[in-house]
Amino acid sequence: MKIVLAGASGFLGTTWRDHLARQGHEVVRLVRGEAMSSHESSWDPYAGEVDRSVIESADVVACLSGANLAHFPWTEAYQKTFLASRTATTRTLAAAIAGSDRKPAFLAQNGVAGYGDRGATVLTEDSPTDADTFMGGVTREWAAATEPAAEAGARVVVLRTGVVLDRRGGALKPMLLQFKAGLGGPIGDGTQYFATISLVDWLRATTWLAGNDNARGAYNLTGPQQETNAEFARTLARLLHRPAVVRAPAFAIRAAVRPVASELLGSERVEPRRLLDEGFVFEHPTLEARLLSALGR
């Protein structure tokens, strides 16, 4: 496949780009600034500018762009930046696909925050995504930005991605420093479900969806057999041979990152129903397997 990729310099973008190259696919990176090789193409998503010939030549266009969730402080200005970094990029690519003759497939990154705090209820792609939170609203506007491509007849896949686990980046990297120092533990009361997927399975599932002509609509990119935050903390601490007794109090989380506190304190027991039903086989179906993979064991 020839894949045009936005967000290729981020953690997931970099690792997926390398994964695709190892499998023999061609990747063209969209860059803000001057293109330095034939494998790059300049674009300005905020001005709605992208080389239409590059889109026309693609089998798949993928958007993984977005400002960092791990940010402080969460000012009103940064909230606007965070939202625009997802919606403007997605909308520009969707419009370019809609205006193309070939109509390449569109893979658009998203999250699971739209499901909201649902306790122990198992959440599938058919569950409502009406969470009344900042991040819930972001996921809805983010998904809506893909609509021009879908309305034009392109195959659109929305990647509702949970926490991708790998020691080299993402949410786990700073956690490892904390846990290795013996300062790890549950967040809040720890009873909230914490939707995770191994990096290996995220790469495999995303590539599978890119190449599957029958795949369209929303897919949960989480592993099966989800566990609570407390179980996550206990398992990670056990694998690192460290305690897991330093609890992060809920009030401190809310005070520090109020707009995105729901990401840490809400319970989202998200299962990858569509992937499983359509025959995708996970290499790391359990939390322990995901963490062992993430730790390189």
C-alpha cells in the first residue's frame, strides 16, 4: 500500500511508519515546512492546504496528528489548541479525499473518552459516545471532521484508541520512572477501568484496518480483558518488583488537570468487539501480556 501519513513524527506515527516500512509499504509523511525528500510532502492543515496529487496517489490516508495530552497547565488557550490540532488536521484531509477522484481510504485517530464514566459496564462500538466532558466533546468533534470523506463515498475508519503501552513512549514512559522509584500506585480509588492495548497490537490492528477493504466506521483499539486501574498498578509494580502503595488522590488530579481529569478518574471498560468479531487475533489479550510486551520481555 501507499500510505500518506499525518502525525508521522509523534510516538505512534514514528513506530507505525517503521512498522509499515518493514512490511514493504510506502509511506509519504505530511510535514509542516519544506519537504526534504520524495517521502515527504508539505501541508498546512490550518489553512486547509495539502498537495492534492499526493492524496490522489494514495491507497490510504491516515491522520494521527494532535497536541500532547500530557500538558500542564490546561489553560483555555491550550484546550482550543488541543481541539484544533485534531479537528483541523482531520478536516483538511477529509476534504482533500472528498475532492479526489480516487477516494483513498481514510484512517482517523480518535479516543475512547466519548464513552464516559460507565463503571463496570462493558463498552463496545455500539455504546453511546455522549460523555458530558471536555474530552468527550473532543472525540465527537474529531470524528465529525471525517464526515466530508465519508459523505463522498470514501472508506473511513475511526480509531477509538485506548492507552497504548510501551516503555519507549506514550503514557507508560513517565509511569515507569514513578514505579521504579517505588512511588507508584492507584489513581483515585483505583476501581475505574483503564482501557489499554499493547503497542504491538495497536500497530498490527491499524495496519489490518488499513488493508481491509471491508473495514469502515468506528473500531475500539483496546485489548480484550480490561482491568481496573488498581489492578494495572499492582501488575506493573509486581513485574518491576516494586510496591504499589502511593495512591494519587482524586482531588489532587482534579485540581491539577481539571479539563482532562475524566481521562484518569473515569471508568471506561472498553472492549474491541468489532476487531474480535471480524477475526483479528490479539497477541497480548491480557493486561499482564500487554505489560510484559511493553517492558520488552
